[in-house]
Amino acid sequence: MSLRRLLLHLMVVLVLTAMVTAGFWQLHRLNERRSQNALVAGRSQLAPVDVDDLLLTGQTFDEARNLEYNTVLAQGFFQAAQEVLIRNRTYQGSPGFWVLTPLRLDSGALVAVNRGWIPFGVGTGDLLVDYAPPTHLVKVTGLLRATVTASGLQQADPSDEVLSEMARPDLARLSHQLDADLLPAYIQMQSQSPPLVGELPIPVPSLELSDGSHLAYAVQWFLFAVVTAVGYGVVLYRLGRPGDPLG
């Protein structure tokens, strides 16, 4: 066997291996997504419970992560002066912010509440009043969500100043600029009582519990592998005839 043919065989084997591996990886992601969807659906359908019955100020973020997607109730007063905006959030394709507002509970502790999305141009200046939280006692219903921290090549928010904007709902970072203990998960608000006055913020849409595109991508990768294998077989057949240029 010539060196050229050996290299050609090796290249095709590597390409086929990559395609098949990509297909099985998509199937693995599909199983993960289905498991996550089942978890979210099961927990979010449970009857709402008081946030104080699930979260304690002494809990770690990992412990709170195990409670994510439970539906909770929280009653207290929004702390508008300690509100922060979470930048680079979209709604129906439009850029904007999430509005993360601490809610002071009867215990004195704070729980961060994602009150919803606002357009990019509303996040500064005199327009702040357009999405200001109510000053009276409110009862919030929503899903518990876990803190989000910088990972990989992401840059963490500065740690030495009071921030009005953050890159992500990083509760450890937020707690540095609050005047009371912060519970280790935040609430993605679905409703509040008395109801919201005005159009902003727009509540964050419910989580999409679909299979996504993983199965379609897996089928595509496996089809690519089959086409490549069959096509290479045809090439080998033709090269095996007299006058083989790679022989």
C-alpha cells in the first residue's frame, strides 16, 4: 500500500470518527435536555411554598441549586435603591436588561427578584421611573433560580465598587453591596400582588421545555457519516481499477 493511500484511509477514518462522535454527543445532549425538562416540569407544577421554607441565609449556593425551579412565594418590600440591571438580555430579539431587585422579607433577609425585562434605552436616566418597583408591601410568586458566575473566558464583574449593572445574576457579587443577608437563590418573578402597574418590566418568559434541535443534528451527523463511508467505498472501487493514480 502506498503512503498516499494510507494517508487517505487515515483521513477518512478520522472524519468518520468525528462525525459519529458528534452524532452521539448530540444524543447525549438530548438525554440531558429531556432529564432537565422533566425536572423543571415536575418542580414547577408543585404547589407554591414560602421562600423561607426552602432557603436559609446559611445555605450554600450549591445547596440552593438543588432547589432550583421550585415555585415559591415571597412577601416583603422592594429595595429600589439596591436594584441592579443585568445587561445583554433579549426579549423577542430586542436588546435590554433584566431588573434584579432585592425584596426585604419579614425576617429582615433579602431575596433577589428578577422582576423582568426592560428595553435597552429605558435602563438609564429619567426613564428609571418607568419600571420602578412599588413601595408598598407586595407578594411575589415565581421560580427559584440559581446564581450564575463567570466561567471559562468570561470576565467577572468588578469586586471593588457599587455596581448599577452586572453581567449576570451573580448573587455572591450582589451580596457585597447589600445591607442585609441575601438568600442563595433568586426568584424569577411570574406574578405579584397587588398586580404590576404599567407595562414594564415584562416578566421573563417561561422556560422552553422542548427537545430543541439535538435529534435533528444527530441524524444529520450520522447521515453525513453514511454518505462519506459509501462515497469513499465508491472511490476505493474506482481507484482499484487499472490505472489507479494512488496505487
